[in-house]
Amino acid sequence: MKIINIFHVFPFFIHFLWAECSDLDYADCIYWSEYCEWDAESQECFEVGGGENLEYGPYNYEIITEDDGLRDGPDYLDGLLYYPIDANLPYRSIIFTPGFGGSSSTMSIWGEFFASYGFISMVIGPNDEINDSHEQRAFGLLDAIQTIKEENWRIESPLNNLVDTTRFIVAGYSMGGGASQIALTLESIHNNHISGAIALNPTILIENCDVCTDNEYCICLVPEFLEHEIPTLVIAGEDELDDLSNDYDGLIGQDIYLNTPETTMKILYEIENGNHSSADFPTGYVSNKTLDWAQYLLMGNESFCDSLLVSPSDASQFLNTLQCEGNFSYDLNEDGDIDNTDLIMLVVSVLNSFEIEFDINHDQITNIFDILIFSSFIENI
């Protein structure tokens, strides 16, 4: 059972209790995305009866709000910080920011999901949900990093001295996904210890009248706008432009990948027949790839490198520049296959305290956490 602050979610629950999905606006529809889905073309919310594919991790979690003492950052609004209970220390962090018209609560499901797998997961909203630019949202992500760092130093915080202040992932959906990419270009200036980014159905609008001379709004995307060396995962839909204005042609996830340097570690997972909301919810391969990415970058688990290279069965396009060292053998019984028989051998060895060298998470001991990581790895092969 997951631990949440019922007083925080109670008003939203009452609102949903007396409403059909069709009665909800964009923000509430996204908040209840376990049951509802937003149609960008019709601008309506409809029931999908979803949620059955969402798989939480092994950890309970709690929430820190600004009423609890969480810093109120000037570059974002309504931060919520989800943190796991009794996960491996120190905690590493990931931050999510929403798309156009969304508040921090619209990304809450992502906060819950990653906290249940042992990560600090903070969700933020823009100061102005309608008018804040991609760049302003990028500064919001950087500002949230500072907030998490201060939780590590705040004496009254339940996270005091429990946070790794050197590893962060910035992430977001739609405008938030594009903001995560801009944040990477700002990292060399601000030194916020960003380890990587996750862009979910991203759009990106960068205004530069010196470079974008062919566009009447001075908006375009060229490689010089995305010059950075920070790993990035882009998940986009094959048919996103069907949901978006033609003005976004050249400014979505596939374009972000192509304009990011080939020398940068990057992955593009394009979902077959996917629309602009195809990656806004942590289910299926979207949850697998994002979680493996976080395990690989934040936890340093090399075992997830190989699984990141596996193309999802629903991918219409899967590109990457990722290179795995391949110096760790997962074939415990040496039968030539990596499967559940290897997992069973690991479980038996741990339960019976047999000596076995299988320290996936590099914590100097082989235990239940290595079993959990290996189990997840096998599921994604």
C-alpha cells in the first residue's frame, strides 16, 4: 500500500467523485489520467478505463509540500516532492514539469511512480500555465534542483542528509519535455549536477531572430540550440503532428533527437501510431524505458544498459548512440541464456547466504535489491 497525504488529494478526489471524465478540464483530466485521457484535437476529456497497466515499485512513499517547509522556488509553482521510505541511500532525484495548461498536480502520477521505485521525484508547475515559455519552464527545473538540495540541508526535513546532491534527471511532458532539453544547454552555466533528461512527447520553441530568419516568428530548431553532452531520452509518438498545429513541424521529439549531437548519449523511442499523449503516462514500455534510464544514469546500474538497447515491440523507430561496456555477465548458470533460471539461482543464493558475485547496484553486497534490479532487467529483455 502506498502512503500519501490524504489531505492533499482529498479535494481532487471529491471533485472527481461527482464528475464524469467529460466534465473535466485539461488539468483535472491529466491528473486523473489513470481513468481519463485528453483528446488534444477535440479539446475534450474522455474515459479510457485505464490504470490496470501501471505497476508501482516496492517502496512506500510520502509527500513533502510547501506547507511542510519545502522551499517555494521563484521559477516554478506549487512544488510537490515525493520520496520513498527505506530505499537505498543516498536518494537520487528526478524532476517533472508539465505541458501547456498543466499544473504540478498533472504530473503527480510520475512523482508517485518514481518514488515507489526508490527515487526522490519532484513535480512542479510553471508560474503561468498558459504564458510561460519553454525557457522559463527550463529555469523552473533548475530551480527545483536547488529546492531538493536544500531539503538535504534543512534540519526539519525528513530528507536531511539523505540526498545525493550531485545526480539529477530533469524531465517533462510536451512543453515540459522541451524545457528539459533547454535545461541541458543551461547546465554548463549553472552547474546543477544534471545527469540526464527525459522528454515525453516533447515540443520545443526557441526564438532567435539572428538564426531563425526563415520563420516569421523567429522560431526554429538547429543543432547549435542543443549543443550539450548530457544523456537524453526522447519518447515521441509517430503521429504527433496529427494532434498539433503544423507550426510544430520540425519542433517535436524526433527533431530534438536529430539536432542533438551524435557524440551525446541519446535515445529516440518513437511509438507506433502514437499521438501527442502517447507518453504522458508511466505504463508499458514508456514506464520500462524511463525507469531503466533512471536506474542506469542515477544509480549507475550497468545492468540496465543492455535493456535500454532493446527496441520496444511497439516502436516505429528506435535510434540511439548508447554504448554498453558488456563486462558484466548475467548468465549465472552459464547455459548461454539470460532468463528466469538465472534469477532463481540468484534468489536461492541470497536466501541461503551462498557466496555469489552479483553486485548489480555496486553497494558492496549481493542482496534483495540486486534481485529486484535483475528481475526488472529480465522483464525488459
